[in-house]
Amino acid sequence: MSGVALPLPAGLKQKDYLNLPLPSLTKVEPVGQVILIWGVGGASSVGATAIQLASASELKVITTASLPNHALVKALGADLVFDYKSPTVVDDIATAIEDAVFVGAYDAIAGSGSFEAVAAIMAKINKFAPVASVLPYDKPTEQFAPKFILAYDIIKEPHRFIGD
């Protein structure tokens, strides 16, 4: 096997030579931010992944799932889980969010029922926060216009630099 080795000049540390930062060993302290991940999606692969990423990012995760899936989504990192079939789910989630630092919502189902529920929660808490969804929403309003996102979008503007 052949390769190329570049000599490191004397007195120059590798991090300086490569111009790469060293990873920080300081643990990031949670800042109490809350995200809502809506839908039966809390127990699906899309919702499960979103819960894990949000939890790993030190966000407090509020999600919905059917009663049999509550233990699963809590094990994935959800802090609060609500039954999406409950007649009071919108009010219950709005109450849980109203005094929090709310950073946004992700609709992992993107069906008419989930769009309506997330829109109702956003209206009740009366806070501006971004909403993303796995499918486009065909009835956006000034107050509720979820952004349709795909992993593929990483290679398009304005994020192209990340994918390059």
C-alpha cells in the first residue's frame, strides 16, 4: 500500500498545521428550549429520529404518540408525551409550551389532522416559531406556513456549502 506523508514543520502543532479546531471537552449546558414533534410520527422512523436528534441537542422534547407507544418515545428521549387521540391534546400541549422557550415544531406526519392540530397549538400559544413538516402544506396562512424540508435540501441553496 502506498501513500503520501507530509512532514510537519518543527514546532507546529497538528491543529495549527491543518487549521482545524480541537473538539471541546466542555459539556454544553441545556438552555431549556422546547421543541414539539407532532404526530404518530413520534413512534415512526421519522419521528423517532427527530426525537433522538432533538434530545441529543439538549432540547426538551414534547411529542405525541398513541398510548401503547408512550414508553417507546420516552426511551428515545422525549420528555413529555401526549396521546394524539385525546380530545384535549391541543390544550394540554399549549399549556406545556406556553411558559417555555419554544423553538419550533416538526410535523413528522404532515396529514390534515396533524397540520390542524399544530396550527391550533401555535395559535393558542401566540408565539412565533418555525414549523417544519415532512410534506408540503397546501393551505398556508400568514400565521401558519410550515416549511417542507427534506434531507436532500442540504445540497441546495442556501445550505449548499454544507453539502459541498
